[in-house]
Amino acid sequence: MKKFTCVNDIGPLDRALELAKEVKTNPFADSALGKDKTLLMIFFNSSLRTRLSTQKAAMNLGMNVIVLDINQGAWKLETERGVIMDGDKPEHILEAIPVMGSYCDIIGVRAFAGLQNKTEDYNEIVINQFIEYSGRPVFSMEAATRHPLQSFADLITIEEYKTKKRPKVVLTWAPHPKALPQAVANSFAEWMNRSDYEFVITHPQGYELSADFVGNAKVEYDNLKAFEGADFIYAKNWSSFIDATYGQILNIDRSWMVDSAKMQLTNNAKFMHCLPVRRNMIVSDDVIEGAGSIVVPQAANRVVSAQVVIREMLKAL
């Protein structure tokens, strides 16, 4: 595996899940594989689970790990071509990337959508430049339009907790005080569409995701109807994808919060969220602290998804 930015890069999902089981059963089985190899983790944006889980995964594989926070302790990087660099960014990413690549064997990149220019965001300018110019295998630790390590972990979690072959999985929009990218929702939808699940997306009018990611999912604007009989509820906020209002908050409708009344409509559904989560905005205390909440084991599976990806990249070196 030379790159990992979406579900298509992981190969058949049944094989990916088998690899995940192997890693989870014996996380140190390949501890010699990364000997004398270095992972460089580059963060343009904040992180808790991604940073810790990916570093732990690399350590389980015996790798050295370098963590670079671009916003703290590094030069500000210019990412656009053709600009006159007379501002506060003294280094261009096109020089920085090959230099970074010379210091490591594999690169992980985290770079969110700017939510100012839809075309730039959906062209994935930052991570694609790393893929093109670093000379190293590159994987996404969340990019502008997708968060594949999270979605892989989500799939692993659903497989572990499902009680029937084809569960009903619902992705529900929920209110948030800040404008957030569509990356997690896009990515989750993409992975669910590759799985043999009954998949439903529910959100208010105006929060439609790109048709490329919605795929064959059923879109239901009545969230109460969507919750009926669900086996898994995945809550996530995202901002508008519509051209005229791209990146904006259209409303903060608190009636969309996931609470116990909505969960009672489900088939004793498990509650999922990628974290961090705004309590009593996205989800009520009683739901996230309840017996059906699996957000912590879901987060723990981030180590597993990262380790599978890094292991496959190491084997391809």
C-alpha cells in the first residue's frame, strides 16, 4: 500500500477486517517489522485520538515516531502555487515536503478543510501534494473530505457489536456551535456504502452531503422515522455543502440532539461518535453515559485501524 486516503485503498473489506482481527488478537506480532523505520506524523490541525492512537500503532510495530505540529515549532507553510511570498509564511510546502520525506519512511498527514473554498477543499490540495512530492507512502490522519482511519475503526466496531448480519446503521446530523467539515460524515458514508448494511442518513433540509458520498444510502429528513428500528446510531455534525452556503451553519436545531427519547425508537441501538463530542448539543448525558454507548471502544479501535494501515505500508517498502 503506497497511500491510504479512502476506502478504495484498503482493498476488500473482508480481508481488511481479518487483518484487524489479527492485529487486535496479537498487537505485537509484527514488532520487528518497523525496526529502523521512522513514521513522521504531520499535524496542520489539533488532535487527541488520532495522535495517540497512530503513535501507539507505530510503536506496536517497532517504529521510531516523529511528531510535527505545523502550528507550533515549525515555519508557517505556504500551500498555494504562484503566490508572492511577502506575508507571514516564509517556507513553501513544495520545498518542505521533500525535506520531510528525507527524514522518514512513512508519512501521516492531518489537514482539515478550510471551509472557505469548496473547490480547494474537495481537490485535497495539501495531502495530494504530500503524495506527489514526498517520495514516501502517505496516509490520511483526516483530510479535507475524508477521515478514513476513523471510518475503518467505525467499521471494525460495528462488526464487533452487531447482533445480526445486516444491521440498520443511521448517520444522524446533530447541532454544533461551530462550523465543521463534512469529512467524517463523508467518509463514514463511503465505508458504509461498501458494507452490506442497511444504511440511512438523516439531516435537516439544506445539509445534504455530496452525492458522491451519499451513494446508495437512504436519505431521511424525518429523524424520528430514521431512528425507528436502528441498530447503530452514529451522530455527527457537519456544515453546509451547498455552493452558496458552503462551510456555513444553516441552523442549530436542538431538537436534533440524540436523547433517550429518540434512542427508545431504536432496536436497543448502540450509540457512536468519533469524539470529541459536545454533550447536551450532539448527545445527552444519559445516552453517552448509558449502556448502549460504545464511543470508548470505538476510539480504542483507532489503534487497530492505524496499525493495519501502517503494517501494510511497511510490508510494501
